[in-house]
Amino acid sequence: MRHSFAFLLLTLGLVAADRPVIKVAVYDDKGATGKGIPSVEAILGQTADIKLTRLKGADIANGGLQGYDLVMFTGGSGSAEAAGLGEKGREEVRDFIRHGGGYVGICAGAYLACSGFEWGLGVLNAKTVSPKWRRGQGEVKIDGQAFGEKLADRAIRYANGPIIKADVRKDLPDFEVLVTFRSELALNDTPVGVMVNSPAMVRSTFGLGRVFTSSPHPEQTAGWEPLVEQAVRWTARSKGQTQELWKRLEAMEVDKLWLPGAIVDWETGLPTGQPIKDAKSKHTHCSQFVAAATERLGVYVLRPPEHGVVLLANAQFSWLASDAGKKAGWVAMKDGAAAQSAANDGRLVLASLKNPDPTKSGHIAIVRPGNKDAELLAQEGPDIMQAGGTNALRTTLRKGFGNHKKEYDQIAFYAHAVELPAAK
């Protein structure tokens, strides 16, 4: 029996060792007060695959978030935490999340995430319902479902956390309400009636990263500890499933469908049989293929009926760079190397080019994962999948955009996180 128990412990240890470690940076500086940090350390310290490190505001401002999976801000004062980060630190946090890092904010950290404050990070499209925030401290009731767990009529510690509503930022997605307040505190002349049924815990995306905020304190409420771990795990999993993503894209058979020389149904790539009126037109379908691919993956890019198929690639280029594109979750990549890295991480990555002649078509394609070295990547670009003059399951960026040699250096890259169920 003793040998069996030892074997079980060894097996569990090996399983834990095989799981990738989630690296959590916790802000521990000006504004972060109270029991939040030690409570989080006690909870996450019991997990073998989560490593927590305290960072100062100056550490973050100097690029200290590199290598971490998420950053966490606990209770205290949101405005003071913002001051502790400084303008450079706040931009570092935004950039970290925008490119795939996670954010967990509790109480003060939830205030800090909001877009409704000049000092806020602006990673959550939210603002408070009133500037009067000293609502009091005590237990309140909540209701909802977070990370698959129903939380009906449960009590949780509350200490002046934000009472939020949707903001109107056009470049940010709307947040999802997970848990709502079912009772309220309204001391110190704070408005009565605004807390009940308002969001208590929400989640959203910011660029390629994930954001979770909680107005009350699960880390300081007995029985709520598992939710803290679940929030960390959900927020850290911003990377997609590369193999499953490309299994689906290759199944679209772009080498057999969306072929040039015929009018096709944009969603299926099948010829419609309609006669071609303009005999000089090549009738290529790069933008229609990308529209169909994104639709099947549950990601929006400009497509019919919002825009017709004629000169759609040019319109998609402009749309991706707009507030509408940002709000839909598309993030600009600085170059082909960054695009390659994002594709390797399981993001959906587009290479887009607008024709300088507004009467002629641009081009758009999907960047494939790859392991080219820096020299080869600079020479021929990442590999892509495309419809066009020549449809290809795989070709190089330089070949795929060969009809646009003069504009090659103007190709823009955009990445989007993709949520897919596990492959069966």
C-alpha cells in the first residue's frame, strides 16, 4: 500500500511537471495595499504549474513583463497603481496584453483596467456609473456563472470595488458579464440602487490578450479560492490551437475552390455559373476566400453583404486598420517576423495590401506557421495560403504577392485570437 501511494505521488508529480508553467507577474508597488497579494500568493502557491513573481512599477516600465503569461493587479487604489506604473508602465501593460498577455484585475485592479478614467489602462470598455466610489465594505450577494461554475446567491467580500457599465470606445470590444451583484452597499452618500444587477465580474479581450476583472474579492473570501485559479488559467490561455486551426483551413481546399476565371459563391468557393460580362477581368477571389475562412472560424473581417466582392481586398485593408477592425479584435503586427511568430502561436494572421490604384484590386492572404530563419524570412517572407491568380495551399509571401512587386514593402499584417474546441 505504501509503495502504491508513493507511485501515485510520483505520477502526479510527473503530470504536473509535463504541464507548461503559467508565469504570473503581480504588481507590488504604490497603490497595491491590503491582503490581496498575500492571499493570491497563498492560493496560487498550492498549484505546481503556476509561478508567481512580484514586480515593481519600474520593473514593468522597463519591459519586465517579457516572458510572463499574465499580469495581475490586486486591491488598494486604482489611481495610485496607475501612478506607480507611470505613463511608460501603463503603455507596457497595454502592449503586453495587446500582443497576447493576460490581465487579471481585482477591485483596484478592476478600476485600473477601465477605459473611463484618464489614468486607466483602457483595456476594458467600461466606466463607473458614478464618481462616488466609497460604497463601504462587507459581504454582498452575487449571481451568475464563471468558468463553468454556477455561483447562485453566494456571498463574497466587497470593499469599494467599481460599479461599472459599458463605455463607448469604438476601438474596444464589449465585455461579457459573468457575475452580477444581487445586493448592495451604498454608504457615504453613494447612489442607491445602481449596484444591484450591475456587473461584478466580467471578461473581455484586448488585442490578442484576455482580460478578467472582479469588483469584489474572491481571493479574500473563503470558498472562492478556486475561482482565482480558474481566472488565471482562462486569462493565460490566449494562444490558439495551431494544429486544429490549420486542419480547418486546409479542409477548405482553396487549391480546388475559389479558382480564378469564374464568378464564385464567396462562402463556398463554388462557381455560380453566372456569365462573365468583363472578358478582360481575371476574376480572382483572394478577399472572398479570406472572408469565408474568417466566417467559418467565428472571426469577423469585412465581407458581404457589408461590402460587395468587387475591390473587396482594398476595402479589407482599410477596414483592418480602422477602429472597426480594432474593435473586432485585429492587432497590427510590426513586420513579417512578428506575423510569423503570431501564426506559430495559433493566431489567425492576414497579410493585406491595398492597390494604390483605387480601380484595381489589392491582395490578401493567410500567413502559415513556419520555422524559417531570419535571413530566409527577410528574403521571401512567411509562407501563406491564398486564392488569387494562382491558388495555393502553400506559397511564399513574395511569390503570392508577385503581382504587387512595387508595393511589396507596404504589405500590412494583422493577427486575431481564435477560439476553437479541442480536436477530436
